[in-house]
Amino acid sequence: MDQLRPGDPRTVGRYALSGRLGAGGMGQVFLGSSPGGRPVAVKVVHPGLAADAEFRRRFKREVEAARQVGGFHTAPVVDADPDAEIPWLVTAYVAGPSLAAAVAEHGPFPLESALVLGAGLAEALEAIHRVGVVHRDLKPSNVLLAADGPRVIDFGIARAVDASGVTAHVGTPGFMAPELLAEGTVAPACDVFALGAVLAHVMGVRPFGEGPSEALTYRVVHKEPVLDGLPAPLHGIVQRCLAKDPEARPDPAQLLESLSSARQNSAWLPQPVQEMLTRYPIPGTGPGPVQGSGPTADNSGWTAVAPGPPNPGTVLQPGPPGPQQLPPVLFKGSIAPVAIALVGHSLRLLLGLLLGIFTVVSATDSGDLSDSTEVALVHAALFAIAVWLVRVPAMWMIPLTRDLLRPCELEVGQNGIQLQHGGRRVRYPWHGIARVVVRRADSPAGWAVCVAPAAGTGYPPPRGPRTPLCYLERKTGWIIVVPVHRIRGSRKEVEGVLMRYGGPRWGGNG
């Protein structure tokens, strides 16, 4: 949580504000307290949206519907003023991480925890649909984990944003139902599809794979989900949720019955995630500053989680953190893989030169080659092999030498991702990133930090001597920023930092 900035309000309605939780395309989110001292999340709409009459109309209608939603597994809207000069709403504060953050930091959940999670989400959808609201953007970052169960946030508000034209569409690729993508059809069955995708996600399965939003959208609409990694009975439940035909999907009540009957015990969160909750204290109930928070904002709504403290062992840039932002995390480069590659290319270059010299000398000593076609063909083949051996090292020796003298540095902060290598500085601001993952790229990158650019953002050239890092992987459309082995830090450390700063853009590992 950041401190309030000079231009931030100190009160909204009757709520006193004490910190800044986030900001995004829809507005800003503050930590506040009610007159009775209860912590709340206060969400103030962006002034540009406040001037949009259609947005105001939809916002008022959706807030009125959302205020009717109750149940044990939602973070309800407790107050709002859609007619204010700058509209605002207040939701219950949830002291816990998002499901996306928990999976990114600790990996897939055990089956029993996933079944309990699914039952809680099904119960939440029951309460949401009962009052005629469709969530439209159920995803791991819109599910917060509390000690007594999951909480679904931001239900209904997505429709108001969609009507304003601020975003091309509301929703997250991979969790949007095919009928919503293909025809724009909005119905409760869309949320059931999203619930199935969330349950697969929490078990470490990506039913429609990874990649840019366009590729995910195509697979959701035209391909069947791949659920090989899901154990029974979750496999069958998720398969029914992800049916292409909305009529073939179960409703939340049927899902709740299936999930509840499949549970063997009431195990909730795995131990590492339970310990993670201790980093999200309720304001005013414990010593020290708040290190985490409930829902904050991203560019499509209110769906991120405020970043927590950096992992121990990561290298921070010098200087104390300012009052308005956390310090960026800097990963120094490792010269070992560059040195190994340079030695390998040098040996290949030497072998090619020796073979070329041998071929020329042998051809000269053989005299007139017109009477020995076979010998001429052998010499030609050897010379072609020599050229092939020399060609690649000749292209890569200079870039590798430059990288050896000036190792790359990866910086991840609140402004985005920045890589410095070979005299180049490449920046990827968060507003230009649709997704960021750590995945296995094509050889020789291996595990690498990869980004999918946001709509309208350009792509770099494919890999070559001039672009050994920050290049386009042609087959998948991912931008390979940097292989993990090129920097000093474990894959888990890199994933943890990207998860904290990337918020809803973090897509996990593949």
C-alpha cells in the first residue's frame, strides 16, 4: 500500500482515506475506514468516465444491482454515490491475496483445496445471479483468498465499463466464454465457463494454452480444452463448465452440489498460502504498516492486488523507497552462459577455418582436378561444411563479446519491465503489456521471461545476431525478453517479482 499523494482526496463521502491501493483505467482505489472504524476499499471513478453520460447511467444501474448481492463468498458493495460529481463506490475490504498471486507464488493447489475453492465460487455465483447480475470477468485476480474462504470481487461493474467504450471488450482471454467472444452474448452461463477455467488454473492446467490474446480467443472459440492434467473428479466438472454450448453447462447450484459431494474433508488453503495471508493484516489490528491489501485497480477495472515486499535475496537498486512507490527490483546479469557460448562458437570457428585451410591445401596438392570428379566433389563438400561451420560464429562473436563485457540487467518495477544489454535499453511499460509469463521458449532460450504486447503495441524483429534478447518467437507470437539463465536469480524469484508488479497481467508459468 502506498501513502496518499498530495493531490489525493482525504475523504470520500463519510469515509476517511488512509492509503492508496492502486489506479487503473476505471479510476483509483483507496484504503479507507467507515465512521465505525471498519476497513473498506473506496473506489473513485476516473474523471473522464464521470463525464460520460452513458457510463453514469450504466454505472448507477449496475451498482444498484450489485448492492443486492449477499452471501458468504462475495466482497459486497456497501455504499456508493453514482450521482456525485466524481462517482464512487465502497466495497468490503478483504485482507488477503488474490488467487492469481497465490498460485504464482506457491504453485498449484491440492485437489481438496481446489474443491473447497470451487464450492465457494459456485456459491458466490449463485448469490450474484440471484439478483440478475452477471459478473462477466471472473478470473484468478478477481478472487481474493481470506482465512474463511474465497471472495469474489467486482461483480456487475464490468458492464458499465463495457458500455463506456473505454476498453475494446471487458474480460480476460482464456476465461471468457466462446459465445461472449464470438457474439457478445452475456448470460449466467458465461460465468460458469469462467469458473471452470479458474478451477483448471488453480490446478496448474491451462485448458487453452498460453500466448497472445488473439491466439487464446481463437482456441476458446474453435478448439476443445486440453484437461489431461486434471484429476478426477475435477476433470469431469471442469469439462462440463467449459462446454461450447451454454445450455450444456451446469448452473451454479448443480456445480455446488457436485463439488460439495466430491469433497472428502473441509481442507481450505494449503499451508504456504495460509502463511501468505499473514502478510495481509487488517489495518488497525496489528503492529507495523500494511504490507498488502485487498482489491486494487488495473486498466480494465478493479482487479489487481497491491504488491507485497520483495523476496529476500533479490537485489534492490540503491536508495530508500519513496512515499509514492516501491523500489524496482534489479536482477544482475550472469556472464557464465555467455562465456560458455563464446567458447563454443570460438571452437566451431576454429574447426571451420582449419577444415577450410585443409580443403584448399588438399585441392591444390591434387593438381589437375578435371580427371578426378570424385575428388573434386569431396573437396567441394568439405569446403561447404567449412563455410557452414564458420558462418554462424562469424555472426555471433561480436554480440557475444559485447554481452560478456556488459552483462544484461533486468529491472522490474511499477513502471514496467526494462532490460539493458549490449549497450541497448529496452523498456516494456505495463500499459503496453497484455500478459507476462515465465515459460519454456524455443531452444536455446529455455525458461524465459516472455510478454505478449497489448493491442496496438508493435513487435520486435525475430531472433538474430542483432537481437539476441528481446526478440519475437515466430511460432508462438511471444516476445522473449530474457532467458532466466542469463540473470542472477532463480526462476521462483523472477516469477514472484513479476507476479507482484505485473498484477493481473501476470499469467503464471508454462
